[in-house]
Amino acid sequence: MGCIYTVTYEANWNDADQRDDEQELHRFTQRYGYHCKEQAHTMTSHVQVTLTCEHQGE
């Protein structure tokens, strides 16, 4: 089994910089061979997202 890590962050879809950061995070996980499951919890003014990523390599 590979290395597993969890990232939790709050997303505001109206924030263009945050959308860019999220895209960069997804590119990073794909580049380094991580497989991520995403869970999103909708709050009143934002979304709380938890990514659980497991490395698929050695």
C-alpha cells in the first residue's frame, strides 16, 4: 500500500484564484501518481472539500 494523505480546504467558487489553486492541486496529484477521492460538504457560503489521496507507486 502506498502513502496516503488527506487535505481539507474550504472552497469559494466565486474566487478565481482559489479555482486556479485547486486546478494546480489536481495537476500535482496526477503528476506524482496519486489517486484521490473527493468528499464535499456544502456549507451556507462555501464548500468544505476533503481530498484523500493514495500514492499508486512503489
